[in-house]
Amino acid sequence: MSVSVFDLFKIGIGPSSSHTVGPMIAARQFACLLRDTAGLAAVHHVSVELFGSLSATGVGHGTHTAVMLGLAGHEPDQIDPDHIATAIADIRARQTLALLGTHPVPFVEKEHLLFRRKSLPLHPNGMAFHAFDAEGREIAQREYYSVGGGFVVDASGERVLNPAFQDADAEGHARGLPHPFRTGAELLAQCRATGLTPAQLMAANEEHWRSAPEVRRRLMAIWRTMAGAVQRGCASTGELPGPMHVRRRAAELHHKLSRSPEASLRDPLSMLDWVNLYAMAVNEENAAGGRVVTAPTNGAAGVIPAVLHYYVNFVPGAHDDGIASFLLTAGAIGIIYKENASLSGAEVGCQGEVGVACSMAAGALAAVMGGTPEQIENAAEIGMEHNLGMTCDPVGGLVQIPCIERNAMGAIKAINAARMALRGDGTHVVSLDKVIKTMMQTGADMKVKYKETSRGGLAVNVVEC
């Protein structure tokens, strides 16, 4: 199944694409399966087992609530974040969950939602769903894996589409593309053969599935959602959820920067403060369970919006066509990572999240600043090369420390990577494909305690509360 730019950029809720968005999609998929096979009326109760990383950091990442919401029929891109607390409180108070919002079944978390330390075979983020009839007989069972970035596969490795997708989209995913590529080398070869930029290639591929106006509409909707996350983050104060009482900083930083714009004239590096602000605002929203764009994960959701805001606000001549080209180019790079490596912190550490986002943003920025395909590929390579080995060690299992600041650092690295590449002619020793292969090998060598389990690194050296 081919990957679309809109598979990589999903509108959803925080705090995690692999631990929140993916499990919600999987849970809803299981409920839809019950409806379409045995029928919801035949279901007396359901149970869910969370394995591996989903078990280790599931509570801090909201996996348990995501599963309940998904079974109740909610979708990550449709649910109102402000209504989540009420919906979960109602399930807990009634000890009843309405499958797909229509068929009530008993649901007590400590009995029907179980955390297993071991991992299932295919991926650290495994889930097992079970349904039983009134006599206690199991009438359905399915395993799903949340493999990063909100992507979900079943036990056979086949991708599970969000049930909300239209049939036309599902059919379109199965058709061939005019400009297929799986590697950086193939992308560059397509550009040389056609004379098209990576963004133009991606646009042509997307238009194989849907009209050009629809592609543009969806891209701008992604941008508006990213901008909305920045705006909400800059306006929200108080503490983030959880026992660490982490204070939201974006609003205060925004106030300071807005109050003294003359500082920009004295300090040429004040632009970095704004990029830091954009990234932190998004990731504070994500940590609070707000509306963000998976880019390509929620844990890395602030990098691409921050660099795109840098383009819009600091690059002369920025325009909507540039925004669309930025997202399409970032999508092309993200597809190469998705096809050849991993977007999952539980599988390869944070190099697969912030590292990939940095690489995508670097290549995209190089593109909208006039880079050649070779310079774009070089920028993407630099962005990952200097994130190799980054661990995923969230303190308290929450997407807060070090995740929020790490996004700001990833955005700054991306801007620098683009500028370095644009100062060269596109030739370089280490290719994007080689650095992606190295990233995957490094992730395989990384100890499990550094891969989103909160059993190593900062997670064990920082007191939670």
C-alpha cells in the first residue's frame, strides 16, 4: 500500500501518535469488526491487553483512555479534546462503555484493560482485543500494532486504515503512482528523469488519488491546524497534566518576545527564540492532549510547524505555494523513512521521531529556499546524521521532559542543516539512504530501556514529583 502525505500528516490529539492515536484507531477498528461480523448485540463484554511500551508508558501517554474512546466509536481527527475528560469520567462512573456509541457493555478498567510487560512478536507497541458473549465464550480476537506516527497494522502486518477513510481513498491507495519511489536515490532519479522537484513529484502522486484542488485544500488544512496549535500554545498558561507539575512556558515567552520587538534589531539570533517558541507551543499543546498534527509523530509534532513558521515569518517572499511545497517535500522525505526504517520511538528511540522530523523539515526548508533536489536530499541527510543515537526516555512516561525542549532543538538543527546544504552544491559523502539505514541499525542496537519504556536515561535520573 502506497503512503500519502496525508498518512504522514494526520490531524489528531496528543500526547502520542503511537500510544494515543494508533490505539484509538485500533480500538475503533475492532469495534467496527464486531459490528460487521458477530454483530454488536452478540457482545456481552470486551477486554484489552496492552503490551510492551504501550504497557510501560501507556498511562502517561493516555493509551488507556484512547482505547476506551476508540471502542466507543471516537476518531482522533474528529473528537473534541475538550470533551475527552467528560467522556472518560462517564465511562468510569457508569462502569459501562457503549461500543461505537450504541451498544452498552460492562467496562471496569482494572478488569477489562490489562497492562502486560512482555511484548508481542511484531512490534513493542502491541495490543490484543477480545470480545465475549453472555456465556463467557470468546467470539472475536484480534492483535494490532501501533508502529509509529499513528500507523496501525494487524497481526499479518497489513496496514489498518482509519475506518473513517472514504472508499475512494482506500481504492486510491491500492493503485499505482505515476512517480513511485522508496529510497532517496529513487527520488533523485525521478527528479532527474522528469525535471520535477520533489514537491512536484509528490503533488503528481497525490493527484493520482484526488483532485489538485482537494490536495491543496487538505494541505492548507494541515497548515491551519499547525498554526492553530501554535496559537493555542502561546495563549495557554498553567501546568501540564501529570505529577511533575511542569509549567507551560510558551505563553510567557510569547509575551516577552512580543513586548520587545526592538530586541530583534539588536540581537540577530533572536529569531531562534521565536523558533523555540513555535516548537514549544505545539508540544505543550500535545502534552496537554490538545489538537496537533502528527508530523510524523506526536512526540515530534513541534519540529515541522516551527520550521514552517520560520519560513512564513522570517523568509522574504514566503507564500501559500511555498507552504504547500514545504509540506509535500517533507512528506516525500517522510515516506522514505516510513518505507525503509521506523517512525516509532519504541522501536528505534527518539531518532525515529524528532530525528525524522528534523530531517523532513531540513529538506523541506531547503526546497522552499530554492534548493536543488540534491541539496534537498543533502539537507535531509544532515538533519538525521546529527540525531543518530537519540534515545527516547520520557520522564514519568509523559511526553513532557525532555520532549518539549527536544522539539525546539530539532527545529533549530533543521534550519541549520538546510543552510549548510544550501551553501554546498549537493554533493556529499553520506547519502540519505545510508543515514536511514544507519538509523535503523542504531535503533536495533539500542537497549530497550532507552526506547520509550521510561526505564533508562532521564526517566530514571529525574525525580518525577
